[in-house]
Amino acid sequence: MDSRELRFSRTMVFAVEEINNSSHLLPGVTLGYQVHDSCASVPMAVKVAFQLANSLDPMFDTGEQCSGSATVTAIVGESGSTPTISMLRITGPFGIPQVSHFSTCACLSDKKQYPTFFRTIPSDQFQAAALAHLIRHFGWTWIGAVRSDSDYGNNGMAAFLQAAQEEGICVEYSEAFSRTNPLSRVQRVADVIRSSTARVVVAFVSSGDMRILLEEMERLPSPPRQWIGSETWVTDPDMLRFSLFAGAIGFGIQRSVIPGLRDFLLDLSPQKVSNSPLLTEFWEGAFGCRLRTGTSTGVGVKEKVCDGSEDIQQLQAPYTDTSQLRVTNMVYKAVYAIAHAIHSIVCEERENSTMKCDKNLNVKPTQVLERLRRVNFSRNGYQVSFDANGDPVATYELVNWQIQESGEMEFVTVGRYDASLPPDQRFDMEREITWVKNSTQVPVSVCSESCPPGTRKAVQKGKPVCCYDCIQCAEGEISNNTDSSDCLICPEEYWPNAERDRCVLKPVEFLSFHEVLGIILAACSVVGACLAIATATVFYRHRTSAIVRANNSELSFLLLFSLALCFLCSLTFIGRPSEWSCMLRHTAFGITFVLCISCVLGKTIVVLMAFRATLPGSNVMKWFGPPQQRLTVVSFTFVQALICTLWLVLSPPFPIKNLTTYKEKIILECDVGSAIGFWAVLGYIGLLSLLCFVLAFLARKLPDNFNEAKFITFSMLIFCAVWITFIPAYFSSPGKLTVAVEIFAIITSSFGLFFLLFVPKCFIILFRPEKNTKKHLMEKTSNDIHY
């Protein structure tokens, strides 16, 4: 016999007697009752349902004879969902309300199928959501699931799996079994649990089925498993004998106190017991003796005769254990709910606050059914009411199986769950949980370890979403949360840090005066300008010398001035680009170089014209004297200035942030604006350079004292070579190196002109003064040529 179920039935009797003795609830009206044993069997429950519907004689216990109708007005029970469903199929059409204390199947909330059903215990729909919330709270995403192969187990597990899926929890396996299955079936379920990788097992199993499974698990122990139980078995005191499963947790009905119940349960004597077959069976089974009366069941009872020394006060059994009144209180509330419904039918309050009840009124089940829907009262501090589905407000205690210092295992309340509160306030932990193996460390049950920030989850092929690989975020992407499903692309001006868990501003890069390359190029520019100024100083101090006079001193000074500007204009390419610097650098470069090439071109023409002037009858020099030379330089330079002006007016250069050359940094550079204007400036310089080279090449065989033409030829050759090489180098150099290449071309070509045109002359002026005479120049040629 299940003595816990006997306690439930005796609680109903206690509640009925308490109501019959009440002066406030149904005063003067006596409730009768019948107690039937369904033996947790569907066929037996169906048989009882037929008896109740047809008002047949009771099978077992009965209260005092009632003077009223023998028609059953309400039913309390059944403990199991499947027997309850079977009963409702029979009693429902008769409109007989049934209030269950322990049938939790969510399917019973369907009022279309079960319009006469109520319950004082919450639906498994709430328990399933609470279990899923609990599992997610502790970070378990990889679990196993077992269930009873019944309406209770199948519907409860279906609701749990749906809630678990919404919480992102994956189930490795889901097994169903029943205690009526062959042992091999139970063994197979146990083997699945033992071999699984999930360390957490959720069991939506009835007490009878769970007892069979735990016995099989104890036969061949498995690796440590954290058990999460449904209310049916996780608060069953009979389960505490399985010490191997200490640390199990689950939600149970709130523990309660029912004043006077313990005394009523223990108020049993052999004489009282002998009047009830149910109590007789319990008494003989509990004490191992046989009562003298003829009502003895004789089932599993020794031949020993009970001698009256049996003390139920000392008996340790679920029947006498009132320390964990959970479901028992649901029975108590069910009886009171029915009593309140009947009270509202047969009683009315008078003007002097007295209650008048008609005990002879024939109460119909349909009347009780209608009033049950509106029941709302409080008993012993516990509220009782039903919603539209016949369900109460769902409140649970989180129960933990803990081994005490005495070595005994007990139920310990460690938290609470209230479904009526907002989702983020429903779960409340009150004390520390003792986990499997008596550990205080929360067990880990995941298919894959969490992916750290900077990575994303990639689901493994053919496996649930909880089984994944951690893939580093792609270039330019980040993830700043643990277990990110996707990586986020950084904004355009941002780039991931090394860990790829946050976006940081891209470093801005440009050729700066503070870096080595910028310092070297700036130094070369300044040195070149200083050399040009120094040479001009030397030429000015020796302006009356033969070599200075022979090399057209006016164009030489202008050329040195333009070379100094060429060297200095390269400085505009260094530093942070701005609107003014972008416009200045290209226009200054274009104009100064044209000025320089124009001077060289003028010197080349002078050499050619001077040689022509030595021929008999030639007066060409009067057509290319100093005024014409100045006009030539100004004219060539004016054309370039005009091109630059049009460029600046129509589409000037401007600073841009180059985000394409490098993904991880920003290059600040100058966009040329108009490509036509840029290449027109370079093309014009190239055209003058080519013209100068051709003329110098034609003059290369003049007498030695005119060997400046050779130097011009070589300088123009170097100049053209540098700028021809510049074009592919310019397009192939990334970032700030593009600017460096342009500066290098400017400095190199400027130094080429400077060294070939002026260094040899300075060497003679400073170190070979004996050659810096008119006589020496005359000795080199048979003709005295002046220009």
C-alpha cells in the first residue's frame, strides 16, 4: 500500500469532519463522503467512476449515513493524470465536478474536453516553464530527458521541451518508459543515461515509474548525473532512500501547515482500524502483524497477531510524516473549495449577520460546478481560486535533496518560483544548493564550451544548435558578447582590436615630419635649397669671373632660385593634408618646375644661338638677347600658371580619407580633383623637358668651352628618366609611400639638375681658380665666343 496516498484520503476525511464541526462554513449541514481506492490503475478508476455516476454502493470506506440524496455532488481526485482523464470521460457528461489535488497534466486545462475539471495543484504548463527557467538560470544547455509513457509524462515533457527550446536548451535524448514495460525497456533507458554526454537529466516521471528507474540506476551506477525532477517524485519522501541521487532538485508545491492534522492521522487504534479495510491493510503492513478481526487482508502479513502494543506515534512512514505537507494541502484545499461552493448554494446571510442554511435542499452537481468557477477564499493563509481553465495561481518551492550531518537525506527548500510575477522576478534563490556528489560547485552540462567574445558560433553539421565550433570573427568584424551567433561589422572608420571584441578607431596615417622617412626627405629638401642658395652666393661673389660670365649669369641666378623653390616645394607634401596644402603642393610643384625647366631651356637655346652667332654674317644673337630670354622664361611659366589656375577653379585638389588601400588604417591624402588638370601639369613639364633634352642633344658636339650643353643633356636625361620611372612607382606605391615617391622624384630630379649644371663650375671657381680665366677659355677654342 502507498501510505502517502492513504494520508491524502485521511486528509479529506479530516477536512470533511472539520467543516461539519464549523459554525461559519455550512453551519448545520453535514457533508458525507466516500473513499475509493483506484490502485493507480486506469481500469479500477473507470470502475469507480461508473459507480459514482450511478450512485452505487461504495467499495470501501464511508462516512456516517446521510439523510439527503445519495447523488455524488463532487469528486476529489485522482492523483494521476491518466486515471483522472479516464474518469472525466465518464463523469463529465453528468456535470459532476472533479477537483484534483495531484493531476498536473497541462491537457486537463482544455475546457472544451474537460469542462468539469478543477485542480488545486498548478498545471504542468507552469512547472515546465519553471524547469526550463531553472535550467537556463544555471547555464545548462545540453540535457537528457526521461518521462513516464503516460498522459502526465508525455504532455508534461512536450510542454517542457517547447519551453526549453524557447530558452535555447538542447536535448540530447528523450526517453519514455512505464513501470509496466518489460525490464529490458527500463534497462535500455538507464543505459542511455549512463552513456550520454549530458550531465543533467530532467525526469517528468510519476513516483511509481521513477522508483523502478532509480532502482535500475543503482544496480549499475553511472557517471555523476544531476537530476532535475518534476513535482510528482521529487517531493515524494519514499524516494529519499536512494542516497545515490543526493543533490537532486526540482519544483514542489509549497510546504504548508494544517493545524490538527497530525493528531487526527495518529488517532488510530486497533478498534478504529478494524472498521476500515484500507486502514486494516495499512496497519498490518506497517506493524507486520495480523489483527484479530475477520477483516484482516492477510496480504504479506506474518502469522503474528497484533497484541495492542503497536504504537503509531513511533511509526516512521510517509503516512505519519507531516513535515512536508505539500500535496496533502492540495487535498485539504480541494475539499474546502467544494464546501465553499455548496455553502454558496444552500446558505445565505441574514440581516443580523447570522447564517441560515437549508440542509434539505437537493444540491445538484451542475450547481456545484457553476459555483466552483467563482470560488475565492483563504484558508490557513493559503489563497484558493480558479482561473478560466480551472487552474490555481502557480507557486512552487525549489526543493533540494540534501544529506544532513546525521547521514539522512532530507528535502530542503532553496528557492521559490511565482508564475504570477514578471518573468525577471519569478525565480528567487534563498540558500545554497548542494549538487550531485555533495558538491557546492554548479555542475556544467554543455555540448560545446562557450565561445568567448571575438568569436561566433558555427553549428556542427547534423547536430543540435547547442553543439557548435567557435570561429574567429572575420576581418573587419567583432563580437562583444559570449556565445554570439553572428559577428558585427565595424563602422567604416573603425577596425577590430587584436581580440576582435570591440571596434576601435582606425589609426590615421600620413607622411609626417615626426617620422624617419619624413625627416629624411625634409632634410634632403632643406639641404638642396641651402646648396642652391650657397651656389648662388658663390656665383654672386664671383660674378665678374670668366666662367660665371660665360654661363649667362642672369639665367643661372634664376635657375638657382627656381631650384631652391623646387627643393622647398617638396615640404608642402609632408604633414597632414588640408585644403590649402593640397592645392599648394601640386600648383607650387608644377609652376616651380616649369620655371626651372624654362631656365634650362633658355640656357640651351642661348648656347645654340651663341654658336650660330660665330658664323660669318650671322646676327642671330640680337634676336635672342637677355630681353628675349626673360620673355621665354615668363611665357613658358605663364602657360603653366594658367593651367594651374584653371585646375584650381574648376576642380581643385582636396584632402580625402583613403579607406580602401588598407582595411586596418586610414590614409590621409590629397585627391587631385581633376585628373585632367593633374596630368596636364605633368604633361606640360614633360613636354618642356623633352624639348630641352632634344635641343641639348643637338648641341652636344659644340667645342669644349660650350660643354654646358653636354651637362644639360645628361641632366635632362636624368630628369626624364626619374619622371618616367615615377609614373609606375606612383601608382604601385600604397598609402603615404605615394607621397614619398613624388617627393623623391622632385628631390632627385632637382639634385640631378643642380649637380650637373652647377657643381662642376663651383669646383673650378673654388678649387681651380687658374682655369677661371678668359685666357684659359681662349686656349680651348680657335674662336673667341662671347654670349
